[in-house]
Amino acid sequence: MTREKTVAVVGAGLAGSLLTCYLARRGYTVTMYERRPDPRTGKVERGRSINLALSERGLDALRRIGLDRSVMADALPMRGRMIHPVEGEPGFQPYSSDGERAINSISRGALNNALLEAATALPGVTAHFDHRLTGLDPKTGEMRFDTPHGVVEAQADVVIGTDGFSSAVRGQLLAHTGLTESLDFLEHGYKELTIPARDGEFAMDPGALHIWPRGASMMIALPNPDRSFTCTLFWPTGGTDAFASLSSPAAIEQHFARVYPDVIELAPNLVDDYLHNPVGVLGTVRCSPWHAYGRVGLLGDAAHAIVPFYGQGANCAFEDVVELDRILDETGDDWDRALPEFEARRRENTEAIAQMALDNFVEMRDKVASPVFQAQKKVEHALERALPGRYVSRYELVSFSTTPYAQVQQRVRRQQRLLAAAAGAAVLAAGALAAFAFRKGTGR
């Protein structure tokens, strides 16, 4: 079915490309606008890749339109965390109770290219690159773009902003409507390093997400198909342990030898990567409303960017696409009804994963190295095996199901209350038994 309304998707990243696939399959004429050059032909910006951990929510969105197999061809399953202490051997912590479930390491660039190829191959889809949105009338759908060849004007019946954390569409809604926003920046930034293949093979176990937890900071590493690892440092942006505090090759080598001793041998280009790769910012975006005049909407990071510590940014955005598609079905493609309903259904879930992502940063950089935490995880997995389907960990609900994020939070709180009550009852029972034994032993 060919639909009369035209749709402009501003932002041809992961969310925008997937959304275009869904809309084109609904019969819409879709035009994509992207401020960057075509990533399929352009050079990747150094130190900005951040591998993705694709999990069930993202896979579900790809599966619905038949893209899961092609996208997953180069994915590498990670079945747990490999914790690297300052001293001693690394230790493995499985993600699931059976040790078999995995999240999948995949290149952001490769995934983006695959989705762009799929989108532009569909009838009615056009893509324009090097188009930076500088003007938008939300009432009419009229847009203005700066391009290398001058100003370009365009118009669409519906405009969807999928242009990420620093969304230009959100900026235009902020200027022209009652939209309000808050940007909460983390006091940490990120910088990427590389651990290359060693003699043609992985230098570390490729079946794990590697973490170097160091309290106030950490490093992680995800495997790549070329047998390298992409490492990401998450360090404070200020203070004595900030990125700027290491400015010379000697200082960099000394710091890593002291704090990340096993990385020195694994990363021969450590100093060059550290000195030349940029520091990125991390933060949470909240805004309201996500729509205006029944014709302009925000989706993905443009509406609700989160920090990357649960590996759910892209997965959450893909879930947005599935939900919007479902609502268009329910409303008969009535955008006036669909856009407000989309926000109503998704807002509490995006708020929930935003908080869980912040909480998981503390867990990854600090708690995972604790013997108490490790013991708790073993108990948790034992409960999952003893009570299958009745007790499920937060991590498994987030990563291995499509249970709405807000429901995950609610269920985990209920489980924690029940466990606390059971533990309290056990303590009381043990106390009563001890008192009984004492009285019996003393004849009282």
C-alpha cells in the first residue's frame, strides 16, 4: 500500500535507518537527512565508535523485518563479564544462571551500514547526506538544511527526529514550541583504545565483556570480528584522575602500569591512542513533550538519551521503532493520535532504563570486584535455577527479554522485598532454634 503522507527522518544513524525500514514497508515515501557524510563511503571519526552490545530487544526489532540473520553474521556473543583485578588472574561472571545466554558485540558502524543498505534498497526511500538541519517549522513541516552546495529547503507531512543526543530537531522544537529539556552530564567522559590481534588470534577471551573495575573509574573491552578489542576508558573529567592529568607518554605508561598492569603488554599503541583519540561526553537527556502539532516527533536518543552502562541505548531506540509501528497499526496511521500515544507508552520505560543504566555504572566500576557482590550473584543464579520463571534477575529481564523496563523495575523490587522477608524469617527461625537448644541444654 502506498500512503499519501510523506515522512522526513532527520538522522540516518541506527534508529533513523531502522525506522525508515519500518515506514517504507508501511508504504510511506521516506526521505532521510543526515548531517554527516555517507558512513558507507566516508572515513570513520577516530575514537568515536563505541561497540554495541546488541541484546534481545534490538534483535526482536531486527527479527520482525527479517534483518536479524544478516546483521548477526559478524556479531560475537559474550556470555558474561571477565573481571580484571589489579593483581591476580581475571575472573569470569556469567550473565545468566545457565551460563549460555549472551549479549552480542557488534560494530556500530557495521550495523549502521547494514541498516542504511536495507533502508535505501526499499521503494520510496531517498537519503541525503551532508545535510545539517538549521530550521524547522513544526506547524508546516518545512525544513531548511545547510549543505556543502548551499541552503536546501524541503517539506514533509511528518518529521521524525532520530538525530541523537544533540538533536537539531529537538533544538527546533525547543525554539518554536513549549518543549522543555534537561541534559544531565555525567562527571565522567570516555576515550577509546585498541587491543590488536596477537599472531592473528584474540589476545583475550572473545566470549566475554572485559571489565577493569577501579572504583571511581573503569575500562571495558569488547571483541571485534578482526580479532581485535575495542577498549573504552570511563574516567572522571576533572581532578587528579582525569584524562587531562596524563599528558606525556611517560605519565601514561606509568599510570597504566600501576592501575591496568595487564593492558601494557596487550595494547602496543596505547600511548598513541590515548594522546590522539578524543574524550567524549556522557549524559542523560530528558525532554517533554516528544511531539508537536501531530506532525513532528522525537525518537531514540533525540527524545531520551541514556548513558551506555547497560548496553541498552540502541536496544531501547529499536524498541521505540517497534512500539511506534505497533501504534500506527492500532491508529490506522493517524499521526495526530500516534505520536502522543507513543510518548505515553514509552516515557515510563525510558525513564526506568535511564536510571538502571546509571545504577549499572556503579555496579560495573565498583561492585563487580567485591567478593560480597560475587556471592550475591551466585545466590541469585541459584534462585533462578530453583525457581525458573518465578525469580529472574534484573540483568536477565533487561537483556534477555522484552519485558517493559518499568515492569522490570517493579518486578525486581517485589523480588527483593520477598527475599528480604524470607531472609528475616530465616534469621528469626534460626534464633528460635538456637534459643530452644540453649534451654534444652541447660535444663531451663
